Amino acid sequence: MAEQDIALMAHLMRRAGFGATYEELEARAAKGYEATVEELLNPESQPAIQDDILMRYQPQWVSKAGLEGQQEEWTYRMINTKRPLEEKIALFWHHIFCTGHAKCEYPKQQNIELDMFRTLGFGNFEELLMGLSMDPAMVFYLDNCMSHKDAINENWGRELLELFSLGVGMDGNANYSEDDVKEAARAFTGWTVTNSIPRYPYGKYEAAFIYDPSDHDYTEKTFLGETGNFNGEDIVKIVARQPAAARFVARHMYNFFVADEPQVPAWQNTPPRDPEAVKMLEDEYFRSGYDIRSMLRVLFNSDFFKNARFEKVKSPTETVVGTMRLVGDFDMPRPGLNAMTLTIRYMGQDLLNPPTVEGWHTGREWIDSGTLVERINFTADAVGDTSHRGVQAIISRLGSEGATISSERLVDGCLQLLGHYQLADVTRNELIALADSEGELRTGTDEFGTRVGQMLQSIVATTEYLFE
Amino acid sequence: MTSTKKDPVLVVLQLSGGNDALNTIVPYGDPLYLDNRPNVRIPVDQVLPINDRIGFNPAMGPMKRLYDEGKVAIIQGVGYPTPSRSHFRSMDIWHTCEPDKVGDEGWLGRAVRDLDPGKENVLTGVNFGRGLPRALVAPGVPVASVGNLETYGVLTGIEIEEQRTKALDVFSRVYSPMLGQGPVLDYFAQTGLDALEGADILSTAPQMYSSSVEYGNDTVAQYMRNIAQTHLAGFGTRVFYTTAPYNSFDTHAGELANHTRLWTETSHAVADFYDDLKEHNAGDEVVLLVFTEFGRRVHDNGSGTDHGSGGVAFLVGENVNGGLYGEYPSLEDNKLLEGDLHYNNDFRGLYSTLLEKHMGLDAQPIVNGSFEQMDFI
């Protein structure tokens, strides 16, 4: 197996999933890059996580009564899924269409929303926006249930345009006006949720979307230059055919899967980092009839994707889930996962509870002196624990290379088995010198595993390892 | 010129979950209190009286002692207009001073930026606890966040000290900003060095510390001790922050037992902290603010209380003008706001007082407006 194929596969699996062990990378590379892309794009070809096992081991996840249990459950799914892109796409849409636990009547509503992302999230963007418009968690989060024909609440109308489909503007121009916001809000009057049943004495209840025709504004509306007696689905149809919608989806995809873009509020006036790549994705959006899966196929098979290695700062979720998949921890439901999910929060990403409706700022903004220490210590603790199956696999693989191994080979071998990471020359030389200072390294000794673990710890503490 | 006056220091203790104001400063002289609290009520004869109307929860003896010495200001009816009863949202409003929109900068993050605009001290702001509260977040402002002062540091998982020293040595060199690596990597490198420097300095604090005060073993007490240790070590920290365990004050059920334990721990921690600084002659420059995101419903739910609004805050310090501030909110039905105590003191006025009269900063841009200040300093 050519190492360059494995390195490319490592890149694909980090971006389209949450990373993979070296053994999995070898197997996937043997199967081929495009075949792996197709497998990832068609998650139903792989077995789903068995919910009955989760129920047996972690009944508190089933009740979905609280944020921490919900975070544990999702983290467990991300660590163990055989359909990594299915969870990654759910995370992608959660970054964009975020609702927050802070404003959610019934927590399970957010799990129902995630399930929608797992299915509709690969499909037609217009259908996804329709699903979102009727998602009880979102209707409540953005107050559309408080919007009435004689007193509109603009919150949903505004965020649908600004944060969920078009963006404020592109190429220096605005994508919509304040009047468009109001007209969209009017068109969505009557889109509400069933009255919530009081919490006491039996606890909370699931809400359902309902359309209340008696509370809908039937008068004529003018939206994005088109005039008619629009209802919500007309607004979604008009939105989905805008060039700005293509740009919006393409640029978000690029930012999430390829390379860090500036923060979203800057997009009106800051051109894409790679305009040609974004153009390719926009073209595919229209060619395929707004099909997300088709756009992802173009993306993963493109040169711009294959060449964008280590151009993206890992999110806290990617850091923790990727580390667990690498070392092989929490591959069965067991207590203790809460510490992992709290670590994701301490690193700055409280899943299902984003700081604002804008979601999280990504890229370099994940890192400050507090979150950096959390990230380095968490990752270093995990890879330095030589009892982990994944760490043992790295040790035994390097140990089979001969009676001794050189300092250069220790550094390069660890980088390779972590998924072909790359270090700046000065950093690599520092690590080689560190290994030299410990003396000759004999593979058959007890010391060997410890030394490999320490080298892994030093590697994951570098700035290079903050990227994927 | 030399000055013997020490730089002012602000310490904030956040009581997370919504502390029940009515069972903290208890309106035991008001028959409406007894009516509204058929089950979750402090027995009148156990209240530690302040006057014939109100008194401290019986678990708050240590704070009552400081109050009697004139070192505690009680801010009654503190809140903000159109209160949110969501923990997250209401805490966010207290953190960002943005009740109408979602803000992304914290008031103390801004204060740290104003105190140390040149970022000369990586420890100007220090949080004890894991994860940085929004109050301390401001773009480009480094704030150390310490989960455990005794073990705080980078690569603490490397157990053999010699190995760790070597690894940190490498760390400090690979995190040195390098020519031409671009702004993102420069930023990461500087952040890594800030973290390392902060950890190096902070790790020396426990060894420099000795005190006759024995703090409790609960989280709040240990973090208040850590704050005392760090303050006494003289690293120039101006803003300290710590938080009671997440949502611990959220007493929907079993309130009487839980709330008693919480205030036993908290009031001992507050008084121990005060005594500790006094013993070291290091309390004159320090003011401690104790706050929560909201009070709780006037009427109990049988075993606890649900989310409400108007709450109570405390200021503790050698130079605090002790006493009662604001008015105790009325419990009369027609004065309540949707069944909750109505605030009469905007928390942003409380913040402004601390920022201007204590810290010497311009409060207006930090709290997003001008608010009436108080006389507790």
C-alpha cells in the first residue's frame, strides 16, 4: 500500500468523519478512495448503531431528560458509528441551524432535530429548509409560534434569510432587505407548535408542528422581487433558487469540510478563500437540483479538497471524538463518558447549547489560553495512556520494525501512525533531539511503550496537531 | 514616586442555578412570606434577624457576623427589566450586560482589557474552575482558567517530572512565534506561551502560602482558598472569578436540606476568605461580589421553588459600606411580576459602582450604558 494513498485516506476520514486508526486507513485505502467516498455518502450501506444496546446500558440516554445525557449519547454515536459522515453531516447542520438547550421546552426535541439532519441533511436543500421550518424545536427557538397575522414576530423570518439560507450579502451586495424579512415573517404566520402541556405533574411533553390557517396572513406579499399570496413553502422555494443560497451552502461546506474561512458575518464583503472551489460547488447545487449529497461528492473528489490538508483547526468535538476513535476508548457503552463530553464543553463547544443563534465561531477562535490547555492536556493524557488499544497498536507496529529504532524513525513513525501528520522542520528537529536525549531506543523493552507514549504526547501538544 | 496604595482587586463568586432570595435574606416579619411558603419556609424563630422584618438564613452565621461588623452590603431586589427565567439566558445577561440581544463579550473580559491594555500580565484575569465563563470572554484578552491550582499546568499527564520538564522545554521552543508563519500560527504560538507562563507563575502560589484559616472541603471553599493564595502571592491579578458547582442552587426539589448545605458551605467560604486576607493584611484592596442569575418563585412548589426573577447579591470587603441597599421587593400580589419578586435595582448599576468607585474604570462602555450607582463603596 502506497503511503501517499493512506495519507490521503487519513485526510478524507478526518474531514468526512472523525479520523480513523491506521489499520482502518489501510483497509479503506485498499478499497480505493472513490469507493470510500461513495460508502460515506451512502451511510445506509453500513449498519446503524444498535439503539437497543444503548437502552440496555444507558437508560438515562433514552429519556433524553437533560443536556449532559444528550451530549453523551451524541458523542457516543460519533465515536462508534460505522457511518461517520452521517454524524458529521448532523454536526455540520447543527453548526448552522443551531437551536439551543437554553431555549428548548422539551430536550428530546433537539434529538428529533438531529435525526432530521441525519436524513434530510444529505438530500435536497429546499426540503431540508422545509423540514427546519416545521421543526418544533426551531419554531419555538426562533419564536415563530409567537408570530401572528396581526402582530408578526420577525425572528424566524430574519434568521431564515440571514443565518440559514442566504446570508446577509455576497460580493459586496446585500442579499435581502428589511422588507423581505417582514414579508417572510408574514408568510410564515400560522406556522406554530401545539400548545405545550404544563410540565407538572407528569414532566415535559413532545411538541408537534401545526399549521393554524386562522392565524395566517393571506394578503399579498412581495418577497425578493416576486409578488403573490405567499405562504411559508413559497418563501422556501424562492429562497432555494437564489444564487445566494448556492453560495451560502457552498461556502459553509468549504468552511466545514475543506479549510477555515473568515467568520460568517464577514462573508458579505470578504470573498471566498478559494473562489473557484466555491464556484464548482455552486454549479453543482443548481445542476443537481439543490442536492447536498451531489455537492459533497464533488467536494470530496476535488483536487482543492485533496490538497487542503491541515488547513482547518479542529473543533472541540472533532478533537475529543477523533482522539477516542484513535485510542479505541468508549467503544462500548460504559460509565465515564460524561467526563469526555464535559471536556468538549471546557474546550469551548457546548453541543446542543451554542452560545447564540449564530452558532460557534470556528477556526482560530476555538483557541484561547484556557481552551488550549484543556485541549493539549486531554489529548496528551489519552495518547500517553499505553493501556489503550489504539496506543498499543501503534507501539506494537513500531516495535516490529527491528531491535532498535532511530530517533528520526520514532518521530516519523508516530506521525505516520497518528494519521500522517506533518510538522514544521524546526518542530520535528526538536522532537528528534528530545528522543536523542533519552538514549538508544530498544524495541523489546518495557521502556519502549512508555517512550512511544511520551513521543505521542509531545506530538499532540504541537500547534500542528491543532489542525486537521 | 512610590505609593503604598495597592491596586484594587475584584473577586466574583457566582452562585449558579438561581439562588432563592426569599430563603436567603428572609422576610420573616411578612405574613405573606408564611402564606406563600407553606412548605419551603425558614422557621421564623431560626432566622438571624437584621431588623424586625428581615434576617439571614440560619445557615449564614459567618456572613451575619461580617454583616454585624459592617463589612457586608446586601443588594436587595437586584435584577433587570423583562427578566428571563432560563438559567443560560439570564446568566448570559448578567455576564454580557445585554438583556435585549445576545452579546459576545463579557463585562469582566472588557474590564481586564481596560486594566491591562498592553497585555503585560497574563494573569490580570484568573478564573478558578474549568471552562471560561462568558463574563470573562473578550476577543484577544488572555484569561487563565484554572481547574486545580495544585496541579495546574500544561502536559500535566506526563507523570515523571524529568520527562515533563523536557517536554515543556520543547513545548516552549516549538511555540515560539516564527518568522513568516502567518497570523494564525503566530496567535497560537503566543497563546501557548501565555498559557505556559501563566501556569509557571501560578504553580508557585501554593508553596508561598501559609495561613491559620482552615477552609472547608467543598468546591467553593477550595476555590476561594485558591483565590486567596493567588492574591497573596502578588502576581498582579486584578479580577478573580469562580463559580459554585453548575446549577447547584437550582433547588426545584428538596430545597430546605440542599439550600441549608449550600449556604453553610458558601457563607463559611466567604468568611474564611475574608479572615484569611485580613490575617495577611491583604484585604483592604479586595471586594467580593456574590451573585446569582435570578431569584425563585414566591410561591413554593411543595418541596422546592421554581425559576423566578428579582434576587439578592452581596458585597463583602474591608472597605465596603455594610448595610442594606435597595428595597426588599414587595410580596403583595399586585406588586409581583408574573408571580415573582420585582427587581428595583439594576445589576448594571451594581457593576458600574464596582467598576468606577472600586476599580477606577469607566463603566459606561463596559456595562453598555449609564446606570444609577450605589453607595456601598
